[in-house]
Amino acid sequence: MDDLVTTKRDGDIAIVTIDNPPVNALGHAMRTELHAALESAKTDNDVHAIVLACAGRTFVAGAEIKEFGSDKALADPNLPGLIALLESIDKPTVAAIHGTALGGGLELSFGCHYRVALAGSKVGLPEINLGLIPGAGGTQRMPRLVGPERALDIILSGKPIPVEAAHKDGVIDAVFEGDLVENAIAFIREKAEGGETVAHIRDRDDKLAGWKDDPNRFDAVIAEKTKKSRGLDAPIAAARAVKATLTMDIDEGQKFEREQFVKLVSGDQSVAQRHIFFAQREATKVPGIGKEVKARTVKKVGVIGAGTMGGGIAMSMANGGYDVAILEMNQEALDKGLDRVSKTYDISVKRGSMNEDAKAKRMARLSGTTTYGDLGDCDLIIEAVFEDIGVKEDVFGKLDKIAKDGAILASNTSYLDVDKIAGFTGRPQDILGTHFFSPANVMKLLEIVRGGKTAPDVIATALEVGKRAGKIPVVVGVCHGFVGNRMLEARSAEAEDLLLEGATPAEVDKAFRDFGWPMGPYQMSDLAGIDIGWRKRQARGERAEIADTLAEQGDFGQKTGKGYYSYEDGRTPVPRSETQDIIERVAGEKGVERRAISDEEILERTLYPMINEGAKILEEGIATRPSDIDVVWVYGYGFPVGKGGPMHWADQHGLSKIVERLEHWGKATGKDVYAVSPLLKMLAGEGKGFADYQKERA
Ligand code: NAI
């Protein structure tokens, strides 16, 4: 025995303590000892009540992810067996929760009569984030505690809930300050002495009663709550399992839950979601930035430009607890920007995701100015002015004069050369790109662009600030568009030709949605504004005939009510005959022969070039590893998480098929985007995937 579980006594109360660092995960060895400890507390006649607690920094944080897919995960004693053992104990039992009780950890506590928690702790069922559902009775016991509707919310959100809120829900019976175990002992002693013990959760059904008469009434709840699950299987499986509490007894329900879990765990989607989960952690490991590189201290952040991005970036920084000074060209623009920030917070307050107090705290961290000198005490200054190298030169020239020594100067540029921007200052070691995504207060991705001369501690600081601001940072190198936008350009290379050759915008968009994207490229253009691409092309002396014709006639998309689609109600895209007329006219002028275009062809001509570009990005060292690219696409561009990102998907799909079709389309169109990357060709030739490439280089 490794003493992963110990039992102590306080009078007639047994305190069973799990001590399996770092997070008391439910590995096989720990389960074995816990089973023995509970069994002996159960049968010991001198024990009249049991406290189940954990040593270290947290209660059981969840399953042992390392055991996933191995025989050990399900070997006896398994988690359902432990919970069943707890439920066979008549003496009052209480789980004492501190830190986080997530997934299997919370399910374990459901075996106890009561759950008490240390203030500030969190509980939750995060399985959905890995494409799974709770697999040890969570879907059966949570509804019995809080009712099926609230249970489904908790399971579908996958978010940890503060125990104070969980107490209101009824998941937690009491919240304590001070010594948790002492309090738990006092709590359970009172129950034992009072002879009052609630029924085990499995035997309660008061929260289900209102639904049980007509379980199908729950279908409307399911439809509403899963409508945004975009082709993912786990949310549907979770909803069905919760509904099972209304139609089956708990043993049948648990069997049903188990079947759903087993199906999901070996399915492509969960494999992909687990890939992204680990990819996100991996992305923070940056070559040359070890633990010995200390981040610089950041307390105050300056933001230049209070437009679309500047406002959102300022909010992210305020959310991260930083003081923020926003600089604009004039008072009017500044007032407008700050007003938009305030209104955006109001929306969160209205939705209930933030209270007035939290809003006030964040607004108090924000200040505005029109004078560069006021940014002299900033530790980090992020520029989000117009995408124009002349404007950037002017701004960085000014920043170089006023910023204090050691201040970090960052650009939010989408495409411009960060090394060139660094050259506008006399301190290139302090310059980098911080590329946020719109809306910057919401989108998780942060591309950290490492310039040729950026100092390691500047990168370390950006990683730390990004994390504190709630972002998922990925470090990338300098090139046109970095990782995300460069691949997006490859994805868009065929956008006009697909239309000219015969596909309609609605057909292309539908093929994208069927793949799992939240929307297709033309819906996206209409939402972002066709004028944005049009202006960019004008600046570069380029032309996209269909898009630019729409833009020239003032059809910018949703904001003007017309674009590729028309928007009679302001939001719903309706195919437009005028767009079709433009397409057919241009096709006629260019002599393009029109034909039916299959969904498969649409995907081949959009996704494959993007994967090819991803391979080139790896060859050039712009991204450190394939899984970093997947993180960029899932968190910055809505690549379907159930497919794990473009590089993971490419592996699943087969690289040799992709190479063969790229060569085919290269011949058919003569376009550069189809010139197959040597890396992609090599991997395909060796029968390998990007995952193999990553493993070999790790
Ligand atoms: P925007 O036009 O909404 O805002 C730019 C703001 O900068 C304006 O409020 C303007 O008054 C201010 N400004 C311009 N020159 C200034 C100066 N010299 N001093 C102080 N303020 C000045 O533009 P947006 O969309 O916020 O873009 C800003 C930057 O972020 C650009 O480099 C863009 O490429 C990049 N970006 C934009 C994204 C988007 O989706 N809009 C996404 C990611 C990056």
C-alpha cells in the first residue's frame, strides 16, 4: 500500500482522506485503497458517521486522464463500484470538498448523503468538453439533486460552478470558511446524533416528480438546449441520459448512461476533442522559453485605438485585473470607444453572466486619454490602430519616445510585418505581435507573434498576460497573416471561382455548415462586411470581381441589408437573384463553363489548400507543431471542435488522399495554392500523419 488513502478517527466519526497528488485523480491504485478504507469504515461498529476528504490542494479533480482507453480505467474497483459502496452505507456520510470537484470527483461525492465545501471552491461536470458525458452516474444523480432542466444546463455547459451557487442549486449542503474537515466533522456529527439522515441521492425523486407524468414534455427542453450543439454527439447523448431519469429507474438509467459513454469515448469526436484539450496545454510550451525565463511585471496596460479591436482588447485586459489606459486620436473617438465598452458590459449584465458590481469594478480599471505622455507608466502597450504600415510607423515612433524602459510594445496587426514594425523603434527586443480575434473580449485565441529580435522574457510575459486575460495563447512566427489568416487566405483562394463555375453562395455555405463550421464563407463575408476585403484589395491593387461588384453598389452585407444574401429581417440570409445575376454575368464575360459542383468538390477546394498551407507553415517553422495550428483554428476561426482542427482532421482523413486531390486541382486550375508542400508529400509517401511528425520532433 502506498498510503494513497488513510483513515483517522475523531470519536465515533471516521475521516477517510485521499492523498494522491497532484490532484487526487481517480487512478486504479487510489480506487483500490479507497474501496478498502470505505469497506472497513462501513463495517466498523464503532464508526457512526464518515467524512470523505482529500489532502493537498483539491478534492478529487476527476478521472485519471492517463488511464483513458486503458484496461486500468475500468478495472475493479471502478468508480461506479465505489459510488455503489458509498450508497450501501446507512451511517451518515459527507464529502468535504475543497479546490475543485470535477467530473468523477463530483460523481464520487454523489455517493455520500451530504456534500459540504470550503468557500471559494468549485464543482462541475466538464466531460462535455472532451466530447463525453459523465459516465459514473452524474447524468442520473445531478437531475435528482437539482431537477432535470438545471442538470442539463450544468452538464452541457461543462463549466465549474462556484460552490456558493451550487449551494443554492442544492448540489452542496453547506459552505464553510475556515477548517473544512473540522466543519465537516461537526456537520455530520450533528446529523448522526440527531438521527436525521436524508435518503441517498439515488432514492430521491422529488425534483423529478413534476416531469415524470409526462416525460416527453422534456423533449422541448432538449431541443432548446441542444440547438447550438452543431453536429456534436455528446450534447445529444447527455440530454437523452438526463431524460432517462424520467423514464427509467436509476439502475437502468446508469446502464443507459454507460452505453452512451462507451460509444462516445471511442468515437472520432471525443478523440478529436481530447486532442484539442492536450494541444491547448502543449501550445504553452515554447522552444527557448523554459521556466528559467521570468516574465516581466505587468500592472498597467495601454491600448492605442478604441475601435472594434481596441475596445475588446481593453475589456480583456480589465477582465484580467489590469489597469488599462486607452488612447485615441481625439476626445470624440475616445468617448465613442469607451461608451461601446460600457454597453458591451451591459449586455453581459443583462444576460446574467456578470453583475453590476463586477461591471463597475472593470470600468473603474479603464481610463481614457488623447495624450501619449499619459502612457509613460504602462508596462505593456498594445496598438490596435488602422491596418496601415504608415500609421503603425507613426504610432510606434511615438511610443518609442514615451514608453518607459523595459515596457513591452505590441501590435495587433492582422497581416503586417512585425519585424518591420519593430524597426520603427530603437528597442526591437521589446516588440512583438499580439493578434487578438474579433470580438476580442469574447474570442479565446491569441496569436503571439515572435519577431526575429523579440526577447524571450517578452514572449513569457505575453503568455502570462494572455492567460490572465482568459485567452488561449499560441506563439507563431512572422509571415504574411501569421498562422490563422495565412491559412484563411488559402481557404478563400477558390471562393470566387467556385461561384463562377456553378456553385451558389448558399450551396457553398451549406457544405461548410454540414462539415460543422458555424457558418460558410459568404455568410461570414456578409457578417464581417464585404467592404473590408474590398478596401484591402484596393490597397493591394487586387480585384475580386463578384465581391467587389457587390461592394461598389453599396451591398456590404448584413449592415446594409444586402450582400451575397439579402436580410429582410436584418439577420436571416435569403439567397438573392441579383447576386446570381452578377455571378452569371461575370462567368459569361470570363468564358467560364458552368456545371453542378458537389459538396465534396467544395470541401476539396477549400479545406485541402488550407491544410497544404498549414504544412508549409510547419516547414517554415512559423508554427512550432501541428497541434498548435489546430488550436488556432478551433479557437480563432470556429473550426468544428469535434473534428479536432485541420491538421488532426487531415490525419483522420488520410494525407495521401489529400495530396492526390491537391495534385488533381493543381493541374485543373494551375493555382499556386495547390502546389503540394514537400512536408505533406513526404508524410503521405511514408504513410504517416502530422501526429507522427509531431511525436518524432517532440
Ligand atoms: P477600427 O477602424 O475599428 O479601429 C481603429 C481605431 O484606431 C479607430 O478608432 C481610430 O480612431 C484609431 N486610430 C487610428 N489611428 C490612430 C492613431 N494614430 N492614434 C490613436 N488612435 C488611432 O479597426 P480595428 O478593426 O479595430 O482594427 C485595428 C487593428 O486590429 C488593425 O491592425 C487590424 O488589422 C487588426 N485586427 C482587426 C480585426 C478585426 O476583425 N477587425 C481582427 C484582428 C486584428
